[in-house]
Amino acid sequence: MTGIPRQAPCSHDSAGVSGTASEAGRFKKMGVTPGLPDIGVIDTGRIAWLELKRAKGSTTSPAQHYCHQQLRRARSPVYVCKNLDDVEAALKDAGIPVKARVT
């Protein structure tokens, strides 16, 4: 995510990337929170959580829905993004400046 300002670190949660049952078991034993959004972007005391989905036919799982609710209750915005325009709009809504645009 090269358009994110340098002072805004971002993180990617690799839990469940391949989605195998054995991998899920390992993450559960490690205490990984199921449903945590894919990317967290932090900027000057704010964080925006981005859940990335395919453009068509992809929805949040029950674990994601629950985790997103908990984050929002803690006043931490969560955005479900299906394309780059959604990502840009989410960051703008969260007050996180975007330095560049990917085309």
C-alpha cells in the first residue's frame, strides 16, 4: 500500500490466508482472534480496519461480522472494501490521508 503516508504504519493479519483446517487449528492455539480484518492502518492516533473482499459473491463470515461489531463498539471503524475505490473512500472517511492513487 504505497499510497499510505510513511507515518501511518499498516499491518496485515496473515491468519487464515490459505484457510486449511490444520492452519486454523494452529492459529486458534496461538490465541489469534478469528474475524480480525485483513489490514489495519494507523495514523496519528487513529486506526482504520480494512476487510478486503472479492468484487462479486464474497461476504463476511459470522466470525468476521462479530469481530467487526466489537471493533465498532470500541469506536474503531471497520470498512469492507471490494475494490481500490472502496479502500480510498474508507481511508478518506477515517481521516487518513492518501498520498497516491493506484490506477
